[in-house]
Amino acid sequence: MPLIIPVDSDFSIHNLPFGVFSLGEGEKRIGIAVGEHIFDLTHAVEKGWFSNISKETVQTGSLNALIGQGKEITGNIRKTIQSAVKNGTDLSAYLLLQSDVRMHLPVKVGDYTDFYSSEEHAKNVGKLYRDPENALMPNWKHLPVAYHGRSSSIIVSGTSVKRPSGQIKTTEMERPVFGPTRALDFELETGFIIGKNNSMGSPVSTSEASEYIFGMVLLNDWSARDIQKWEYVPLGPFLGKNFATSISPWVVTYEALQPFNVAGPIQQPKVLPYLEFEGDKNIDINLQVNINGTTVSRSNFKYMYWNMEQQVAHHTINGCPLRIGDLMGSGTISGKDENALGSLLEMTHGGKKHVELDDGSQRKFLEDGDEVVISGFCEKEGIRVGFGEVRGQII
Ligand code: MN
């Protein structure tokens, strides 16, 4: 029976993203999303498909070992499935419905770094937190600013987020108080997953970086703005950020995204030589944020000032080793348009205005019970490569 892929599916044969799933509480298996189905790669390898991949590689419950085999191996998996679907091969013994399975974190994340690479977002936040006249810090256009986050609180789409408590001090308060955040926010981001180790002391150049980027996910960097504002000087985000970071379950490969490459913004002043790059390295990914079903933002990954290749080059220029499974967040993705903002902080001007939802209710920040869904896809000449979604509810 040939596999039918709906025309508007995020998971067309041009995509074939990798993920980790289980049937209920069963063992975690590696799968490839195909339309509404999953091709059970673990089962296929156990049955003798892909003789160059050992069973152990696909039985660890994460993609790390498989990714570590290199892009030739993972690329061949995608090509083989693509041909099988095109040729109408009967794959029914290896197919499950996505609606029947539970998705898990796709990789075991070793380290997590979050960049700050959207000029619009950095300006908007700089105006609110610091000086409207000098919203961008002097370093911002010379290097992709980032902080080290925490991998232990990275969660897969569908996992609820508990409202964090912490120290809060507004400008009117003389001293801080302790309590639940009153300014819980989302951040619309993408993330990429490192697919190759570099050894300590060996920087990766922008031209080599593509070998180190396995693929991308959607990312929601949940943020407690009041906790963040009080704690962040001078070392940057800490407890206002590290209570939860959600990612989408399907890793869309770097290769599947290449047809959607576009030029990024002109970088002026000229960057240092180690940050120079060749070709179009931004990617046209349509992004959308819904709160309780109301679309509150439509942005695009192509707006980013710094590209992923530059982020890898900068991250490693001091010799820092990146490891397979590391996660790099893009930073909040905002566009110039006021309907393209990647956080409530920006939409509400720091809580001075509100966003109206379809049910007539208003939000400055997130309330308990609110559900935030970020979705994203690329589309060009009838070819669609999508990410699905990253979903999370506040409890
Ligand atoms: Mn962030």
C-alpha cells in the first residue's frame, strides 16, 4: 500500500526529520517523520536495513550515537527512505501513526548555549532594560552575544512548565521580595543541534561549520522577566531563564533546509575575518506564535543578524569544544514589524500595554493555564519543509 503524504504536511519527502519516540511507556526508538507517519528506523536497522549502522547505534534512546556516525550515514538514511516512498515500496511493517506515539527529547543535550542574534530583539530589549538612545551594546555588531544555559531543564514539546518563583525587585521597591514571577514570558527561537565534535583548542571556521550543524528545532526560551531584570547585571541570565526551555521533537536536517537559504542583513561594520562567510546563510523559515489559539506573532528566521555558521565559528574561536548533541539557541527572533515580535516583553513594551486574545481576555504576561504553541515551516515552489510545533502550558 503506497504511503500518502498530505500536500500541506510539514513532513514531506523533502524533509524527513529525525526524532525519538515510544509506544506508551515502551522503549525509546529512533524514527523519521513521513507525513502523518513515522518510519521506525530502530526496527528497520534491527531487521537488517542499513548494514553500515549497528543495532546499538539506534537503541540508545537518543539521536547522539546516530548523528555521530556522520552526515554521510544520516544523509543516506534520508535518501533511502525518500526513494522507497517515491517508488511505492511497501513500508507498512515499519510505519506507525504519529498520533499513536509519544515523542521524547531527540538528543541527550550536553551543553546549551543561547545566542542573542536578532538586532530588532536586542534593540527592543535594550530600550526597555537600559538606555533607549544606546539600545545596542557596543559589542553587539562585532560578535554574536550569547550566554551558557542549562541542559538539565530542556524539555520536549508537550511538557508543562511550572511557574517559577524568585527574587523580584521593581524600581519602586526599596528591597527585593520573594514570590512567583508576575512576568512570565515566552521567547520565539529556533535551535540547532551539534552533529560533530571539535577537539579542544581547535576552532571551527564559518566554512567548516555546516559539517558541525546536524539540524534545527523550534525552541521556546521561557523567561521570567521580573526575576531576569533584577538578577542579570553583570553576568547575564540565570534563574529567570534556566527553569525551562522547550524544544520541538523533530530535528530538521541542515541539508533539508538548504533550498530555503537567503541572504541575511548586511553586516556593518565589517566583521573580523574569523566571522566572515561566503554564500547565503540565512534561512527563510516562517514562524508563528499562538497563545490559547490566538496568533500573536508571525516572524521569520531570515531576519537574524548573525547566522548559525558565524555562531559556531565564534563559539569555538577560543578553542571551546562543542560536542555532539549540544544545543544552540538562536535568541529571540523579532522582525521590524510590530506583528513580528518574538516575546510578550516586546509586544507589551515591558507590560505597559496588553495583547488581546480571541476570547476577549488580555495579557501582559502569561497566566496559569495559558498554552503557547510555536510552529514553523519553509515553503518554496510547492516544496514544504516544516518543523511541526513546540507546545507548552503554564501550570
Ligand atoms: Mn533566549
